Amino acid sequence: MNGRLFGIFLAASTLATVAMPSAEQWTGWRGAARTAISTAPVPGTLAAKATDVWAVPVGIGHASPIVDGQRVYVFARKGEQEVAQALDLGTGKTLWTAGYDQPYTMNSAATSHGKGPKSTPLLAGGRLYTLGISGVLSAFDAATGKVAWRHAFDKEFGPPPDFGTAASGALLWSLPLVTPYDQNAVTPAIAGDLVILGGLDQATFAVRPARAADGKWTAARVWDAKSFPMYMSSPVVVEDTVYGLTNRSKGQFFALDVKTGATRWTSPPRQGENASITVAGGRLWCLTSDGTLIVLKADPAAYAEVGRLDVAPSATWASPVLLGPQILVKDVDQLRLVRIG
């Protein structure tokens, strides 16, 4: 996964097949606020077995689906094209599809993860924005799929900037974060004035950016949790606790004190290679890369598993969307709405 291409990125209604929570809009990566915290109602009790409401082929890639009211948007690869699609949430019916040619030759070290795309779409101002595996940035009319504009980002604008101001792009602060293969897939989490970061073979750590009286910025490293490196799974913050999945021990969930980085608990090992973690209803909804949904209590005192369900028949690297008693899941090449409660 190219760590430089960051993924940028319901209205009350009841249908025969899906119940939509009110005021929930999951319109980008980790939700509209990028926190992976959902206000969607969730089932108090898990079903004995997950069942598909619908499942449709949409193409390969790790880009996560997003939801706006009764519409689902997904970005994937079909053959040598990158394709944006809009579907009806209740039925899975395709409303529009728009693709463009984008052949791609993979690095031999990354073939197991496919040709992408891997950046989650963003919905804003009536437009759907997508970023392809090679840096093609597109804007589509969200209602019709008509292309508003398209740019080859890397060719036209050069490499992405470091942390800077929105107005000028001027560098505010930087810290070294060197990982194997020159990549990083962990999305930072914000906890008050702290930024929680991590990377492959690196400690999970906290940084406190601050602006001095003379206007200059600094970024002090506050704590390091060296036992909990993260590879592709991003942490979440609930009140005063950081929850995440380390790639050590074949995948192990952990909880840290957000102020000090002290360990609060760890799960048993061998939980999975990756987990996409969403917070809702006082629980952690963790979709692992093998299609298993693990539900944990968001409890800083102890590891407590509520239950687990198999929700997809193939690998699930994309993040899901919680929708009441259902969950929207993108596996290797299908998008499925799954009843879990």
C-alpha cells in the first residue's frame, strides 16, 4: 500500500430490507469527522449467524464504501479501469457507474494486495471525489456520475505536501517516521491536543503540536508505546483510552492510557492480520481482514469480547459502515449488506 496516497476521504427511513438511523452520514474515510466514531444505533444482541440482505459484484480494491441517505458509493477496479459507482442502499441496485482507463503494474512485493484502488471516496458539496492507485484525482456529480473534472495528481502537482497550512501549504512542523518499504498506512487519531501515530516496526506514540508566541510550531513527542507497533490498522480514541490492533503476536488488540501511553489491557494473540475498528454504542466493532466481525466492549478496565460473526466469504481490507442491525462490507470483489442483529 502506498502510504503517501491517503484515503481522503443515514436520514430516518424504514424499508423492507434496511432500517436507516437518523442523522448518520458516513461520507468519507472513518466517517465525516474521520474519527471512526459512529452515531448509528447498533444491535444490543448479535444474531446467531450473519445473513446477506444483498450482495453485488463491484470490482477489486481496498477502498471503503461510503453512505449518504439511501445511496452507497464505492470505488473499485474492473479490469484495467478504475470505476466509481452509486448503488441503492435498500436493494444494491446500480444507480450509475463511471470509469476511466488506468492500467497499473504492481510492485512485486505488493501483489497480494492487488492493483487497488485503495483510497476511500469523499462526498462533499454534491460531488464524489476519488483518488486512484496512480494518483488520478476525479470529481463526479454525485447524483448522475457525470465527470466534473479529472487531474493526474502526481504528474500535474508533484508529491503531496507535508503538514502545512491550508492557505499556503507552508510547512508547520515535521517529525521523522521511517518505516520499512517507505510507507505508512496508519491514520492518526486526535485526542485533545495530542496526535496519536504509528507505523510498521515503530512504536505507537503521541505528539503534542504547539505554537509559540513568535508563531513558530513545535511537535514534542509525549510518550511511546514500543510494544504496540501498528501496520495497517488505525487506532481509535474513546474518552481517555486509545484502542488499536498491533500486528505483533499475529494480531493483538490493545488499550492504552491516552495521556501516558501506559498499557491498560491486551487481548489474546492471533486475532487477525488487520482490523478496521469503528466505535458505536459503547463497543468496538472490529472487522478483521479474514471477514470476521469481532465486537468488544469499549472498556478501559479489561478486554471483554461481546461476540463475533463471519460477515464475508473473502478478504475484507476495506472498512465497513454500521447501519443499525446491518453492516455494509466490501470484500475482495463484492459489496454486501449483512444483517448482524
